[in-house]
Amino acid sequence: MSWKDTAEPVLVRMPAVRRPEGHVPFKRKLAWTAGVLVLYFFLTNVMLFGLDITSDSAPLGRFSSILASGQGSIMQLGIGPIVTASIVLQLLGGADLLGLDTQNNPRDQILYQGLQKLLVLVMIFLTGLPMVFAGGFLPPTSVNLFGLNLSAGATSWLIFAQIAVGGILILYMDEIISKWGVGSGIGLFIIAGVSQQLIGGLFAHPIFGSPQGELGFFPTWFQIITGNIPIGPVLQTDGLQELLIGEGQIIALLTTLLIFVVVVYAESVRVEIPLSNARVKGARGRFPVKLIYASVLPMILVRALQANIQFLGRILVSQTGQNGVISLFGMELPWLGVYSISQGSPASPTGGLFYYLSPIYAPQDWMWWAYSTQDALNVLLRVGVDLTFMIVGGAIFAIFWVETTDMGPEATAKQIHNSGMQIPGFRQNVGVVEKVLERYIPQVTVIGGALVGLLAVMANMLGTVGGVSGTGLLLTVSITYKLYEEIAEEQLMEMHPMMRQMFG
């Protein structure tokens, strides 16, 4: 008996959102999408009951925006469990350990979806339990619930129950949008979180309720022009540095604009393979192989892997650390991790393996000549590790993404063949179409994945408005562009019902 026969009774009974019967009108899709987005914003403002609000420790650190996490809210886990479960499934699928044919076998498709939901539930426990109990990231306080005085230990379980409910809610909110809305829930939640951070970085002001009196780009420049914020002579090194990467944030603004332009341009660069219909004379089309063929979504997987590594390091130092040094079996291991620990702030690595595996977040992390915070050799080594991790990881996960989402040469050739199309000048045969696609798709997938990884690191190194991570900005621009294309396609189908019948 295979594992599929053993697990099938459980996997097929996993709760699922019902698929729509027939065509869903475009206005209804927009209504579902807007409704789920409003619900997401509402839940990010539902703070955890029993949480010590004086603590400022962020378990996911700067990965929060990428993982659509609402710090201290019921959405604390964000899309982290979904992404981690996807990583596990992609690795198992890439090694062909699952034995599931998700392309042609409906039973295997149902099992795969059930397995994905089950893994998400497992990841909610594996991520949520250490976050609440091991690392002290969500410290509890004694509360009174329905007349019962709960101790801090009992409140911890209450906090975990709340973030577990939030993790399950975001799983099914994503499924609702995938089946009834426009785009994907994961992409929409990322856009929501990053856009909030970006708008805050541009317009934040105390009159709008910005924390600790922080000023956005435009209010800061108003203060600079009026002389309320001194920056020093711009012809001297200190003044120029303050203008470019300090209070002036000119480099951050230019980097943000450059990312927008580069991603939109890269989305438009493509190799178009001509197609013709063997049965209908004159019916022609083109199959586009974009430069970023796998999209930027695989980059979520790379950053999520980094987030899990950093989360593990912070748990180790909180449980075993002595004076900020990770210890095992009573022995200090500075080569594994040395952390800077301050009250009310997340522990950050300053040395050891976890330091070199931590991403570059801002110019302050690598401009040793300007900030003198680290040794030049250590900084260069960290930059090299981050670049290698992102470029190689981006290429590898892009390949996994293409294969598991039926975008590879074999699956795409079958789709083209089943639609009645063929490549002019070639026989109408699946194998022939596959060989032609193999000339482009694998190479473009690797190049696109590596390019996205490079752009993400460069954006982080130069800094962006609002402290938005380079990966978050890349994801937001790319997902928004694809959402625009999908909305335009939906409107076209709505205006011309015959096209909907042709393309399903």
C-alpha cells in the first residue's frame, strides 16, 4: 500500500473553498477581491489579546512585509506557513518523492491540494509554537477573561490559539481569491503590506499618526528646505552623504523609481514563438516566453528560507545564548552566531555563521568607510554570501516553480497541442513542440530567476523609500503589473463572450 492510499482519507476531507459553477462575472470577482482585502486590513489591526504591548520584538524582523505579517496582530504569521509549505512541497516534488501526477490525474490533484493544506497546518504549529514559547518574541501578560484570572503561561496558549486561527484564515482567504477573485491572495497581501510601508515612507508625519514622530520623504524635504533639519554643506563629504543616503534619501528615491522601471521593462522583454491553428485557416497566435518567465514569486521562497534561518538563530541565542553568543552543551560557539541584544529590540547577528547568512538590508550594512560599523573583509564576505544565496537560490527556485506550476516545456507543449495550435513549419506533434520550447524556457527561467535575485540585493544595498526591502518592492511592482494584465484580460473576456468560450 502506497502513502497515497494511506493518506487519502485524510487529504480528501481537508476543508476547501467550493469552486464556482460556471463563469464568475468580472464585477463579482472584484467584489470578492476587495472584500477579502478589507478583511485582511481589518485583521492586521486586531491585536493579540493578552500580549505585552510594551515589547517591541518583531519575530520576523524586516521579512514581515514580504510575508504579509501584521506585527502583534492576529495576522502575526502572515503567509509564512503557506510559503514554507510550498518550499517543502517543491523540494519533495523536485526530487520526485511524492509520485503525484498533478497534470493528468484528477485524484493526484486533489491529494496534492489536500497535502498542501495539511503541510500549512503543520507549519503553523512549527512556526507559531517557537514564536510564542521559545524565543520570547510574543511575551504574554496576565489577563482577566470572563472573570477568570489567567496566568502568563495560560495566556501564552491563548496567544498561540489566536495566531493559529489567523494562519488558517489567511490560508482560506488566499483560496477564496484564487477561485472567486482576481489574481492570488498571497500576491494581494504582499502588495497591501508593502504599499502601506511605501506610502508611509513617502508621506509619514506625526499629524497622520506616524510612530515616534517619523517623517516621510516629502515632509523631510519640506523641513530641509525650511531649515528645520540641518544637513551641512553639500559640497563637503558629510553634507553630501547626509543628502544622498541620510536624511535626504535621494539614493533611496532613485532606487525605488529604478526598480519600478526595470521590473516593468523586464516584464515586457520576451521571446514570442509563433503559433497557428491546424484546423482553422488564418487563426494565428504567439506564445510569449518572458525574461522573468517564472515571475518574481519564487523570490518569496528564497527570502522565506532566509527568514526561517534567521528565526532559528534568534531562537538559539534566546534559549542557549550566553552574553549574546550561541551556546550548545555549555560551550560557547561564536563561529555559529554572535548577537547584539538590547532591551525591547530584536536580537541582530554581528558575527558568526548567522551573521554571514543574514541579508543586506540598507547602505549602513555594507558602507564600512562611511559608517565604520564592521570590518571591511567581513562586510565584503557577507555581501558575497547574500549575492550568491539570492542569485543561485533565485535560479533554483525559479526552476522548481516552473516545473510544479505546469509551466515547463513538457506541460506547455501539451497545452499548446491540446488547444489545436502548432508551430508553423513543424509537424503537429507534442514532442516537436516540446523540443522547440526547450530551446528557450529552461535558459530564460534560470536567467530571469538570477536577475531577480541580483535586483533584490542591489535594491537592499542602495536602500528604498520607507525601508521597503528590495524583494518586497520587486514583488509589489511585478504582482501589480500582472494583476493589471489579468484585469485587462478579464474585461476583454467580459466584452467579448465568444473569446471566453474559445479560451475557456
